[in-house]
Amino acid sequence: MRSSSQVKSTTRSVSTEGIALTDLTDLSTSSGDEALEAPFVTQTTPLVNPLHLSNTNNLLENNDESENRPEIFDNSDRSPNENNQISSTQTTNLSTSNLSTQSVILMSKCDLYCCNSSTPYHSVRDDELVLTIIDKRSCQKQWFLDHTWLTFCKVKKKVFCYPCRVAFEREIHPNTTLHPTYRSFVTEGFCDWKNARSRFKLHESTKTHATSIYVVDQQTKPTITAQLISATKRQQEQRRKALSIQISCIVYLLRQGLALRGHSDIESNLIQLLKLRSIDNDFLTEWINDKKYLSHDIINELCKEIYLLIIRDIVTEISNRKWFSLICDETCDESTLEQLCIDIRSVDDNYEIFEDILGLYELSRQDAPTIVEAIRDVLTRCGLNVLDCRGQGYDGASNMSGIYGGVSALILNQQPKAMYVHCIAHCLDLAVHDLTNQCATISTCISFVKEIIDFVR
């Protein structure tokens, strides 16, 4: 038996452009029929041109990257399990090298929020940073304040460059292939805490990092179309809110029985109330100056819509009470137009009495059939059935209370349960009128007032 011997030799070659180091290891011989095996592991450092010192940055970047990579010098001192593990790792590296940069980045991300957030994740918790200790050194909080582009992975306990990672993942970086120099900050993760400060500054000064920040910022900025759409939506929301405030002001003035207009539009109650509300809402000033929705026609239309909304609620309440009574009377406005006032009287389950006015409706004539037709038209529009009517109340005029051709008689023909009652208010008015006729002084005073009214008209 011959004992095996191990020979190690090192060759160095020197050139004018740089220095290349080549280590030849593990030259072993064996006895018997075994063949001579001589595995060679070569490690080559990049060439450095002393006349061009700008290449030293790339050299430092490559050297720092190589510190995190496993170095194989001698397989004879390793166990078979270690050799198998190394071979499997090399096979994995070969398989991942065939994948695209985007696929490698996606594989390097974890499922937690730290790797899937839209902003860099900065670890500020001590329980997270204490798990990053390597050779009595760990990741520091101050690094995230000094270098805001850093993002921390909770699973790998490493830091990455957020803009570079996003740029290569979305394939928006001008360089379609990722240089091995930047893998530690993009795919593999950086954990060399001893040289962290220098490596961070070196990475910040690279053109790839600056380009990544620019392309990511351009991607996050909205397009011109999106900005126009956003501005339009913002303007629409402001104008909707301004219109809502204007309607609330109109409702308030109508509720209080105040006039909407004044001697001039600028001094009207509505405009002055809007100016008061503009103290809390700046956009109302532009709304008032625009005057687009403050014209007389639009305000009248808004008042009509408010009226219809109120009538709809009133009719719903009347329908829920089921039975109702009619109270009608005629009146003449300043333009000498004859109008019919229709009032509904109803009682709820608690025997509380409600009287609701449905509105004033113009009459073409003052005969009974025309008034009955107007009453039926209003009831039909409000969804009320005349068969649910249980009472009628009018004045003593023949066209209203006539027992044969009056309104009360025509309604009784349709609903016999609609009992007619002479209006109590009109009865009181007739009684007062008879009383004043018995007193000459009061009668003369009232006659004198009527003559003054007729003279003024």
C-alpha cells in the first residue's frame, strides 16, 4: 500500500493591465487502480487599471458581494454530506440563473407586509432587529433614517433596496438584465452589517440606483388623463356640495316664512345667507360669483321640487291613517286669479288630529263641477281614494254647499259616508258679521275701512 500525498501549488500571472490570481488546490493521488483526480477551484478578481481609478467602485462592490458567497478551497477536508450540500446549492444556483430577474425577485419576496407594501418597510422594533445579529453585529434603526430607500424583510432578516427591487420586478428599468453586483440589494438581501455604512453609500452613488428611483417615481405619478379626471371629480364634488348648501338655505328661509329675494339680488336673504356660509366653505365664494344656479327660474324650480318632496311625505302619512276629511275654500290672489285651497284633515291611531294643506290650485271657473273635478284630480295625483273620505267642510256658498248641485252633493253621490258639515270658521265669521251690523259704530268703521281699501286698489 502506498500512502496518498497531497500537493498544493499556486501560480501567479502578472500583466501590464492588472493582476490575476489563480489558486490550484486539491491535487491528490491514490494507490491501486484509482485514477488521479485533480479538482481545480479558481477564484479570479477583476482587473484594475491603475490609470483609471474610477473602476475601483465596481471592484469594491464586487468584492463586498463575494463576501456573502461560499468559498470552496478544499473538498478533501469536508465530509460527504457537506459535499452533497454544496453540489445541491450549485445546482440550485444554476437553475435560478436561467430564470428572469422578475421571477427571481418574486421568489425572494416573503408573503408578509414587509415585502408587499407600496412603501419601504422600516424596522423600528427591537425584537425584529435583535434577530439580525451576525458576529455580534445587527441592523440599526438609524440606517433606515439615513437611507430611506432601505426596506427590511422580516423573514430573511435582511435589507433590500426598495426602488431597485421594484424597478427590476416591474421591468421598467432601462437595463433589462441585473448585474451581479446589485444582487445583494435586489434578490439575495444584504446582511453584511460590518460594512453596511460603506456599502449603502456606495450603492447610493451608482447610476443604477439613481435610475431606479427616477423610473419608480415616474410610474407612481398619475398621468395627465388621471390628473384631469381627478380635477374634474374634485370640482364636481365641490359644486354638488355647494348646491346642497344652497338648497338647505332655501329650505331654512321657506321654513321660517322669509322672502328669498330682496330689493336687489345681492341684498337678498338667500345671497346673504350663502355669504355667511362661505366663511366655513371657501368654494361658496366662487359659486356666488358664478351665479349659474342662482337665477330666478332655477330658484323657483328648486322651491317647487322642495314642495313636491314635502307633499310626498304628507301624502304618505295620510295614506297610513287611511280615513280623511276634505276642507276646501276659494280665494283670490293679487292678480285676481281664483284659486282653490285644499286641506286634508286626518286622525292617527292615538286620536291626534292633523290638518295638512295640499296646495293652491287655479280654477278656470267657479261652478261646482269644475271644483269637484279639481278636487278629484288632486286626490288622484296624491294617490288618495275619494271612497276613503268621511267628511266635507265648505262655506255656505251655493256652489259649495248646495243640496242638489253643489260640491257637497256631488261628493255625496260618489261617497255617501262623506258627511257635509258647514265650516265652523265661516259660521263664526257670519255671527261676528251679524253682531257688527247691530252696532252702528262698528258697522260704520268697517264700512269706512272697506272704502279706503277700495280707493287704494
